[in-house]
Amino acid sequence: METIFVTGATGAIGASLVKQLVERGKKVKALVRDLNRAKLILPSNCELVLGDVTSKESILKGMEGTDTVFHAAGLPEQWFKNPKIFQEVNVNGTKNILDSAVTMGIKKFIYTSTIDVFEGFAGKEYNEKKIDPNPKHTYYERSKQEADKLAVKALQKGLDVVFLHPSGVYGPGPGKSPGANQFIKDLILGKIPLLLPGGFPVVYVDDCALGHILAFEKGKKGDRYILSDRYISLLDLAKLVNEIHSLNKIPKVMPFWIAKSISIVGESFSPISGNPPLLPKGQLEFLRWQAIPNASRAKKELGWQPIDLKEGIKKTINFLFQNKESNHS
């Protein structure tokens, strides 16, 4: 039986990925940092390997006897007091995984990149054709750009890499979400007095994981696939949440100049306080970007079809308010 090695297995994408692989009869080895937590999240017939992407020894141990690697580990946060952690995990961690895959003779490497590596213009659609040569706004984005380049180098040296590029992942899953899940939860709890201008593209977590599996089954060496359902403004998302779970009121949209002022002040004081800014500059720029990723290639070549957005939001709301795991990282 083919054995698959998965990193990031207790994250949102990774947990769904492991579950779906096991359901398809695959033997899975999962690299995890906390065995007790992993046992609560992952299927009982999944083999757990204690380790971390920053530990090459644990990676090599985990890859023993495996044919395929799904590298879904990474830090999705936009801010840390010490930004070097993005380099350590997203860049150096990816290098460790890639180098180990070459050493162990891995046959296929499925890499979770991000839509952030592509060039796109405000209000315009973009696809997988053009990698943005310019550094993006945040440490997170720049770390993913650098990690993507490492995967390209490994590809050029002969490793069979397929690239997946999810948009903003939402839906049931372990851990805290810095994106759509948190927005939906805070909105329902009345913690959002004003909406930020702009929006972002989204993809349901189980659809995202399935896209990875389809890329493993059908994707060819060097292929890139955007996994995104649609772009939605925060106002439209709030209206959709209101249709499913009536809000006391739908917040109004904050003028951009106010949002920018909040961001500047927050960024100034964060290094002193040690707390993340209320509105990181990179987050504001991403919301303002309003570029629209086109996932037609994944739909055409992989047969990938995302769930209806309203249905996905409904499942997410049910999960957020019924499952304690959604409140713990």
C-alpha cells in the first residue's frame, strides 16, 4: 500500500487532507508537534510522527517508507513580535522538507503555496501564469514567496513538485483562523462595530484539501493550481452571514482613510507593546488589493468543484458555535 507523509497535519488544510486520504484507503504518516492534540484531531489509523519542519531528523524519520509528500505546514498569521519565525518555519522549514524529499527519493511532492505569490491587479482576474517578481507587503507573504522559489529550485533539480495555491481558507477545522472564520465569529458575537473596506477570495477547507488530492492524482510535474471559490467583500460576507444567522445589525463600512490611520498607529505601537496591531498594514493592503484569483484550471484539469458559498458559511457557523476545538490553537 502506498504511504503518504503529511506536514501541517493538525492545521486546517492538513487535518482535512489526512481525513480524506484515510477515507480513500491511503496509509498516512503525519508529522505533528503535539501527540495528544493530534490524537484528538486525526483518524486513529493515521501514524503519528512527533517532530517539526524545523527538525530535519524528525522529517527524515517520518519520510521513511513513504512515496509521496504533502507539505501543508506553515504559519498563516500576518504578524509576530519576532518576524524571524516566518523565515524559520515557512522558508527554512520548507527547505528542510524539500531537501529531505530529495534525499529519500520521494516520487511526488504536493506543495501548499498561496495565491499571494502571483501577480494580480486591483479588480482584475489573475491566473497561474505570472509569479509576482516584487516582494509583497507582509513578512508572511514574503516568506511564502521565498519558499515557493525553493520549491521551484527543487523542481528544476528533478523533484516532482505540484503547486497548490489556496485563497483564504474557511470552514470547520482545528485551531484558530486569522481570516474568514474569525471574522464570521466576531461578526456574530457583535465584536465588529465597523467593517473594513475591501474583501478577499475564499475557499472552503474540505474543498481545498480535496484539490490537493486531485492534484496528487491528476497533476503533472511543475503544474500550478489556484484553489479559490470566489472573491467576496466583507460587506457582502456580512450580508450572507446575516441571511443564515440574523445579526442585530450589519455594520457599516469604515472609510479607507480611517482604516489606514488605525493601521499606522497600531504598527507604531506594536513593537513597544509586544502585541499585534489592531489592523496590520499588510492585512489592510490585502483587503484593498481586490484582485480575483481564477481557479478555472483546477476545475478543468482536475475536475475540482467548490461547495456553494452559502452552504459553506452555514457549516462554518454551526462548527464555530458547537465545537470547542475551534476556540483552541
